[in-house]
Amino acid sequence: MPVSRSAQLCWGQHYHLLRYHQVPEVSRHEAHIKAEYPLPDGCTTEHVRRALNHLVRRHEGLRTVYDLDAHPWPLQRVEPPAPLPLHEATTEDDGTPPPAEVIRRLSDTAFDITRDWPLRACAVTTGGRLKRLHLVFNHLSFDDVSLDVLCHDLDAVLAARTEDRPVILAPVAQQPVDLARYEAARPAGVVEAALDHWRGEVRRLPDDVFLRRRDPHRAPGAAHAASFTVPSLLATARAVAARHRVWPSAVHLAAYAVTLAAYTGERAVAHRMYTSQRDASGFPSVLTCMSYPTPAVLDLRDDPPFSTVLRRAADRVGQAMAHAHIPYDRLLEFIAQEGLRRGRPVRVASELNFLDNAPLSCRTRRDRFTWNAAPTDWTTAASDLYFRVYEWSDGITLALQAVEEVMDRDAAERFLRGYARLLAAHADPGTDLTVGQAAELAGFTPAAERPLLAVAGQNVDAEQTAAALREHPGVRSVTVRHDDRGLVADVVADRPVTPALLRTHALGAAHDRPGARCPDWFRVSDAGRRLPPVEGDGSPAAPRPPADSQAERDLLAVTAEANGLRAVDPADSYAAAGGRALRMPRVLAALRARGWEGLTIDLLGGARPLHTLTDRMRRSGHAADPGPAGGGRPRPDGGGTASPATGAGMGEGRDR
């Protein structure tokens, strides 16, 4: 189709583009926003059809597709106005598919973002009369504010159509392409100043806040989902916020951090909170996605009282909002580079989202705990935990999704109830619990003891590190210790093995063993004692020659081609080799074109050397190696995905 305008992607779209490509196509519907839209009296299917086509002409974002193969960067392309398909389903038994089947198909079919516009609509009729309108949105193009913009316009157009009067709407001042061009023209110094803030935040991240709790052998792939609605928490959270003169979102960030510290046993806790770019960008009303999860680190090692945690949380929210306007892919690259520097993955895979669902009701006057359906599709997105706070007009719902690897069912319920007890305790102005006291209040079962070494401010599991090194075919035995050189591995080898080879192996293997880390120093002894020991930090003196492997050759070739690199060292990670995060979908598509499967955005975007990633690659067709429902307006959490935060101070919401 012809293109009327084009530009690079808006910075806020980067996260959702990468997340959409992280999961298998059959699971991408988890990121869709789905809702039944309220209709005015007298509205007909033709009114809806004409209203949607009016909005397609008005908003370029509704007719935008994405060219992921464009060089040097992916592009958004605005297509000329055309009628939006309006699917119809009747409740009558006339041989056509019933409404539930039609809506499920529209909701669960992944958007082909290279061809599909980001909105689907289905009109449900009975006897020819319109009864319901279902809408499905692609999260890549919509967040909470853009949904409000569209809903406001759709309300106005439908009212005008049903009342047979002219449509009166103010002109659209900001289109996504305008925002993208503004971002592309931002002075480098301004962007770097904002990025410097996030470089500092990444350096402060703990390696893995769930280290003491993580057990990859406990029901692999399983996950839980539960919600706890507590009407009284709404007044409590607002009273605490007013007392300390902070946003309600800061209260929930503080409560979440303290509950997370109580559960994990860690006192430097980190997670990702959804942050809006709208205020920082100067484009507050553009119809596109402008929020993404930014890392938030709270240091609680001094066992502070809750009031101090609250001040620190409010500062983190303020800092995140002030420096929000950056390209998300750069943040992902910082985390990958930091993992390579530390010799282990930096895993910050728990998410916090604050969602404003007023004026809707929570529909209960009593506390209500509910187990929800297992979030099977969500587990494919490489997250550990997703915690949402829904603020209704008359209560608060706490919703939790967690993989079994870090939290079992009992712990999930204790987490939700402990969070609520923590906030309820602070309804009394005289209460100011320390982190340690809050941990006692939650009543979590203690984590299993693990033999951890403190290395460079982070916990390292020496046994897991040794086990990772023993996986190398040339290694007979390993002893791991800590001295003034850092983490040291004494290795006995059956064949010639260099520190450089061991370093490459350890950087890859550390990702699969919680607590493992690549040593800072290697001492390699010959098992037959025929050769003198070899020592070093394992930094290659020269690029590693490619192995005689078609998988490796193809991976290096497509990485170089997609990123415009002359050469790629397989001992480097994707990011260290010069690969850019926003081009990873292009790399994966090129590998599929060559007949390879097995790699994901998460694998490619980590600290693993490219050489070790070839173990995950397989030929196409071969087997691999062994929330609360609310009516009314569509909300960005409608599909159960990690969605734009709403609520004052942290996300897309309104000041309160």
C-alpha cells in the first residue's frame, strides 16, 4: 500500500516492539488490549463503521505499519486513509460463527505489524440491531493516554452520528511521526544527559534480587496468578500519601519494595516500574505508546523506617519521570553491557504497575482473595514477577503474576496479604515500621540457606560457578575462591584449556545457573602435570576464530549484516560486538530465513558470548532441547500484559 508519511519509531514504542518479538507468535495476544466499548442509545452498526473510518482519517497512528527491515533503523509508515474492517457477528443461530468465536479470533491472533493496522473492531448484533462493540488494540501503538484520546474522540463522533449533527473536534496537533522526527532531531547532549542517569541506575542494580529464592528445578515453566481486593486500602494509601506529601504511586512503590525485601531476604532491591515519557517529551497528547518499564533501585540496607523508604521511593519516581524521555533500547543495551562487565546476567525481571481504574467500582465491600488462571502466555516473556495495583473508585486490587521458579503459591498469597497488612499498619500515623519489622509482619517462610560469597558488593554462589565451569569438556575439577584479585577459579584440565576459552564458556553458562558468575581470574593446571599452570583473566588477546559450525557462521553473518559491522568476534556478546537492541528482530528474522530457530530477544540481548548461543540454535522444524475484569473503557492492562503505568507521578494517569 502507498505510504503518506514515515519516520523512525517513537522512543516509547521501542520496548513494546521488542517485547512483542520476544514471545512466540501464539502468545503475542497477551500484549493486546481488549475491551467491550460502551455505546450511546440509538447507535447502529453503520454509525460505528462511519465513526471508525472518521477516526482513521483523523489519527495517523490508526493506519501505521512498521518496516523492520528498513536501514539503518526500523520505520513507522503511515498509510493513506481507507475503510477500517468492521467484523460482524450475530447472536442468532444462522450458521455463522458465534460472537465469542469471532471475538476470540480477533483477540488472540497476533498483529502482523508490518501489514496490520493496530485496531480491530467487532460489532455484535441481534436481529440486525447493534448490541455490543468489541475493540482490540495493539499495545505497540496504544497506552493509557492514547486510549483516552481515542475514546474521547469516538464518544464525540458516535454522539454526533446518532444525533445526526456535525462532528466538532479540535484539530489533532501531534501525530506519532511528528514526535519521532522531534526525537530524531534532539541534541545529542540533551539525550546523553538523560542517558547518564540511567547508566548510573544500571550500575546500582543488584544482579538478581530473587537469588536466595530462585529454584529453576521447581516446576519449570509454571506460574501463578492471584488478586486481592481490599476496599479499605484506597483511603489508607491516600492518607499516607497526603501525610507525607507524595504521590499515591510512591506509596505503592515503597510498600512493594519493602514487601519484596521481606520475601527475598535482600536489602538492595530492584524492579521495573512503568514510566511515561509524555511530560518529559513535550508531546502529551500524541496517539501512540509512550511508556516503558524503567529500573528502580531502593537501598534498604540501613533497615530504614517506612517513612524513609517512602521518601526514597518518591525521589526515584521523580528522577525516573525527569529523565524518562530516552530510547528504551539504549537502556536494554546498558543492562547487557553491565552484565558483561560483571561476568553474569543482571536480571531485573520483576515489574510494578500502578493503574487508575476510577471511576469504575471494585464491586465488593469485603476483602476478596482470588486465584486466577495460570498466566501461561505471560511466562514466555522472560519475566519473574508482575505486580499491579488497580485503584478503583471504592477500593484497591493487588494483582500478582509470578513464576514458580521464584515464588510458589503459598508465598504468592503471603506476598499479597503481607503487602496489604503493611499498608494497613501505616494507617495509624504513629506507626513507622522498619524493613526488618515489616518482614516479621509478612510472615514469609525463610529462604533456603545458600553458600554465597560477597564479591564486589554482589552475592556469588561458588558451588554454582564451579559447576558451570565443570560443564566444559576439558575441565576435570574446579575450586572457586575469593581473594584480592576477585573471584578466582583453580581449574584442573584434561586437555589444553586457556583462560580465554574458560571465560567465554563461563559467561554463557552463568546465565543458566542462579548465583554463578564468570571468575575474574583463572589458574589452569594440567591434570597430567606435564605442563606448567597457565594464569590470566581470560581476556582474549586476539579475536576468537570462528568454529567449524554453520550455526555460528550464520549467527555472525546476520549480526554483522543487520548492524553494518565489518567483523564480529564470537567471543563477544551481541551488545559487545556492536549489535543494537532495536535491530534484534531483524537478526532473528534473518536467522529464520536461513532455517534457524531457538534464539529469542532475551537470549540475544543478554551477556552471553555469541559462540555459546549457537548451542540454542536448531534447524526449523526440529524439536527443541530438553487480572480483574472491568467493564467500560478499554484500559492498557486489558490483555494481561505489562502495561503502561497510570496514576500520578509514575505513569500515564492524572494528577490527584
